[in-house]
Amino acid sequence: MKFSTNEDIEAPISSVFDMLSSFEYYERAAMRRGAEVQRTDVLKAPGVGMTWATRFNMRGRAREVDLTMASYEPPNEMVLDVLSQGVKGETRFELMALSRSRTRIMISVELRPQTLPARLMLQSLKLTKSVLTKQYKARIGEYVKEMEERYQASAQT
């Protein structure tokens, strides 16, 4: 099952990549929403091999998700491998400079079942794929708008 969307942002590609690479920001945001996030690698600089272990509740069940940085190519691409109970996936962030001050962000999430229960879960999600796709695109749109506002606020100071 795959979700993808493109959004344009009024910010230079390097600034957008820096915001996407602000991992501490995302760790704190996840913790504010009740998730447990622990970085499990010992890398000093961002790059391939970064790992996180996360725990959170979703739809009444405790979930555990492990994330691994599979590709890190500033300022163009970042890929995270996702591993959860019975599901493997990939989240891909691709950036393309449209001009000096405008960037296109392409974000995709692909999930693949590894067990029969996971296959059944993803099959049931496919029944509501159009609704889930709308929600996905709306959330990404909100996130990109927030990034644009953060960039504009930092550019003014």
C-alpha cells in the first residue's frame, strides 16, 4: 500500500532539507503526542544508519515501530526504513529546487505486509484508501505550511 503527495514550499532547498533533518524537533513533537521515542544509534552527525525505537498507542493498541535511516543525501533525499509488527515500509522525502526560493517536496510512504495478520490489516485499509489518501495529503499540506511559517519566521530574525 502506497501513499504519496507533492507540495511546494516558499523556501530554499537547503533550508527545507535542514528542517526535514531536524530530528530532535520530530522526537519532541512525537513525545508531546504521547509517544515514546528513543534514538538507538551512536552517530554524531546525521546520516545513514541513524535509528530510533518508538512506542505509541494507535486505535487502542500499543504499537512499536523501529526506524532506520537508509539514505541521506543532502539536500535532495532522505529515506527511512520502517519496521513494525508484521509490516515493513519505507518513507521517502525527495526535494527538488524549483527556484532559489521555492522547493517541491515529494513525500511517499509504502507499507508491505510480512505476516498474514498484517496482510489482512492492510487489505482492510485498502477499502478506505481514498479517505486515507485525503487525510494523508491534508496532513502533509498542514506540515508543509508549518515548515514555510517556520522558515519565514527564521528569515525575519
